[in-house]
Amino acid sequence: MAKKTANGLKQDKDPARPLLNLKKRRRPGEIVIQSLLFFTGFFSIFTTISIVYELGKEAWLFFRTPAVNLLEFLTGTKWQPHIEEFGILPLATATLVTTAIAMAIAIPLGLAAAIYLSEYASKKMRNTLKPILEVLAGIPTIVYGYFALTFVTPLLRSVFGNDIVEIYNTGSAGLVMGILILPLIASISEDALNAVPRALREAAYGLGATKLEVAVKIVLPAALSGIAAAVILGISRAIGETMIVAVAAGAGPNFTLNPFKAAETMTGHIVRISGGDLSYDSIDYNSIFAIGLMLFFLTLTLNIISQRFVRRFREVYE
Amino acid sequence: MTEINYVFETHGLNIFYGNFLAVADVNINIPRHKITAIIGPSGCGKSTLLRAFNRMNELVPDTHIHGEVLFEGQNLYEKSVDPVEVRYRIGMVFQKPNPFPKSIYENVAWAARIHGHKGNMDELVESSLRQAALWDEVKDILHSSGLAISGGQQQRLCIARAIAVKPEVILMDEPASALDPIATLKIEELMQELKQKYTIVIVTHNMQQAARVSDHTAMMMLNGGATRSGTVIEFDETNKIFTRPTDKRTEDYVTGRFG
């Protein structure tokens, strides 16, 4: 049958031109792969949700107890479960001190290492140094913990005096945590710097910029989102780090910002309490879930803040 | 003494990537306030030669050079010469527009600022953008990203950025090859304006473009030896290269009989 086409010409079915087979074909392999990928993605989300649910459930049991109220929990400066004092501040300040010290070490040194590797080092140098740096990240944290206790603490004590620096102190734990996190920040930041297109560097060099100007004023801002991700990952790692603080920072809540004093961080406390014999559903037992939930909110908040920060300052190069 | 009319003179210039001799024995003089085109087939070392004029080649590890490139009578490859100073005086525009991921204003101001520009930055930005024939199109969006404008505008922004540091020479590496014909025309018109103040060296694939815009043309080709190195086989006024070339290979190439 003749059919009108868009341009008004008639198009006949031509017996000399058989129809090509353009029918949809079944591709079972595609469906299998797609569902498999979906399932793995779903599984990780499901696990996360389950963890949050479990944390929330146990924490709810804690907050429901008459001896506890939320305001006191958030603002109290004493954490003494045996007399039913649950103020998280001593644990939180210890976490804050160790994290701050760690990041004060890890961010500048890690960034400097990343800039060196990406902008200054020769290819050969980079290919040798980067794997070594990454090996540092593979050392078990318990080893770092003993390094803090048996090397850094005596060092601090000999520098600042035995009566100022306690045997267990947050300072030495923080310093060593910084060393632990440094390679993480260096490695991820280096990837981000390296991903900045060559064309941008050439543009800057072509204008008579020095290496330092290119690195700091062109490459660094362009790689900011990746660097921010590295820093956030580092902070999350520092907040969550357990072994070093459990070994070197001290075993007892202490409301202080003094890095030379012993204090127990949130993670350190959880580890100590859950190591002891706690009966299920006791208030002590439930309290560690409340601390866990706080840790979760802390890292979540950091993630949100960093996303805002990146969106605000990022220089999009594509 | 008469004015020296050559900005660049190369003497026995050889450029190596590692052991590979990419460009062999180039001896050309680039005249002042003219447009010199470098043409030739792909892979014959046109860009490599261009990048020898502002020492951009050495950003690639393992590159080295034999021979001389005189810039205003001074050998650029003398040990005492600072490549940063060289690139400050010899600007470059690249094949693909590569504005910084900063605002239009900041793109133009950036280099002037790092070189310690004293004076009114707003004026410098405006005059540079005007010279690049871009001012009218962007004067209301100076603080938008340099990547938010069209490819042709981005390329003119890159030219404005190069002009802002007041170079003597602008090297252009196929500046229009990523652009449509209308944007290309604008860039070519702009080049005619710019040559009043600057010396321009342009690499181009497009022979019509070379014929349209340039005053002198260097024809490059692989020298056919075992090393597969590129070299300048003929250098003359553009007019002559395209109408009465002396080298048979040039004639074949410009008349499309190449290959």
C-alpha cells in the first residue's frame, strides 16, 4: 500500500527491498547483570539502614530510662554510669582534642605531600613514593597505638616534663593518629590534583606562572572537591579511630581540653565498656549505643557541611 | 643601524623527545608585527616547533634541544634564562579553549596579578577584553564562570587572558580547530587587529586559514629520512608559498595533491 511520507512523496513497499529485521531482541544476560548490580547496591544501603536502626533502637532504650534526659546527656560534664551521671561532654572533648591534633598534623602534611607528588616529583619518584605512602595506611592501628604509648609519650614527657605530661594523654594519641591519617589524605588529594586537566596547567605556565603559582592557585582550587572529600574522610577516620586512643589516650572519662592529660574518647569508652561483662539491657550497656549514635550524627553532620562547602567554593573545570 | 625586524631567529634547531629527533634543523626568522603560519601534515612537529618558542616543550619530561632560538637577539635556551620570564613575554593560545575555572574577570586578571600588576585592574580587564573583541558580549557577566560562555567566546577569552600580560608575541596552536566557521572567522579577524601590536605565530591544519590570515608561511614536512623527523622545507611569504612554491612537496601539499 502506498503511504504518504513527511515530504509528501509516496513510498511503496518494494518487493526488491525486503524488510530488515529491526525487531527488539531479548537479552537475558543484560537483565541478570542489571538485577545483580541493583542487588549489590541495595544490599549496602540495606546494611547501613539496619545499623542505624539497631543503634537507634538500643539508644532509644537508653533515653527512655527515667535516670536519663537528653539535655543532661548533651551538656553534662560527668560521665559516671555507676552513679547514673550520663553527660557526654568529657568523652566528646577527648574525641575533639585527639581529632583536632590529628588533623592539625594530617591536613597540612598530607596536602603538602600530595602537591609534591602531583606537581613536583618526577614520574619515577612518584611511582616509588606513592606505594610506600599507601603502605603506611596498611599498618594495623594497634601498632600505632603502641608507637604512641612507648615512643611518642616518652618523647613528649622528656620535652615538656614528666609532671606536665601524664603517661596516658590525648596529645600523643592525636599526634600518632595524625601520622596514621596523613597517607590517606595525601593519597586521595593526590588523585584529585592529578585529575586536573593538563590544559589548565599549560594555560597557567603559558602566562608565565611559576610552579608554585600553578600548584596553589590553579590546580589546588580546581581539585578542591576531591581534597575536601579527603579531609572529611580523614576527620571521620579520626573520630572513629579506636585502637590508638584505647591504648594511649587513657581509660577514664575526663572533662578537659588539656592534651597532656589522660582522657577517654567516645570510641575508647565504647571499647572499654563493651569489653567488660555488661548484662544485656542494663543502662550501661544501652549507654554505649547512645554514644555510637552520637558518633554517627557527628560524621553525618560533617559530611553535610563538607558538601555545602564544596558546592560553595568548588571550581568546576568541565 | 636599522631596526631589527625579526623577533625570533632559529639556528640549527633540533628538538628531541628522549632519543627521538622530532624536529630537525630548523632555520627560520619570524618577522615582527606579522602573522607567521606554520603548516604541514599531522605529526610533522608543527606544535613542537611552536612550543620551542616559549619553552613549553620542557614541561614534558625528557625533552631537550640542540641549536639556538634567539628572541630579540637572546638565546632562549641559555642556562641563565628563566622559562617563567620567557613565557611571561611570549603568550600562548591553545588548540582547545582552556579558560581557568574562575570568573571571566578573574581569568583575565589572574596572570596580571601574579606578575604584580600595579594600576587599575578593571581597566586592564576591560581593555584586554576589548582587544579580544569580547567586551560587548561579556561586560554584563564578568563574574560568571569563564566556562559558561560558548567555545568561540572562550577562545577569545583565552586571547584576552594572553594579552593582559602585555606580551610581545602570541603563539597560537591551532586556535580555531575546535570552533565552528563563524567563531573561526571572528578569531581570524581578531588576529588581523592584533598584529598591529603583537607578533603572531600560528600553527594551523587549515591551509585556507593560513592563506587568509598569514603574511609568512613555514611549510613543514617529515624529512623522509630514517628518523622520521619533521623539518621546515620551505619558508617564504604566504603569497609565494601558495602560488609559486619552489619545493615540489610544498606545491603538492598546498594544491591538495599530497599523498
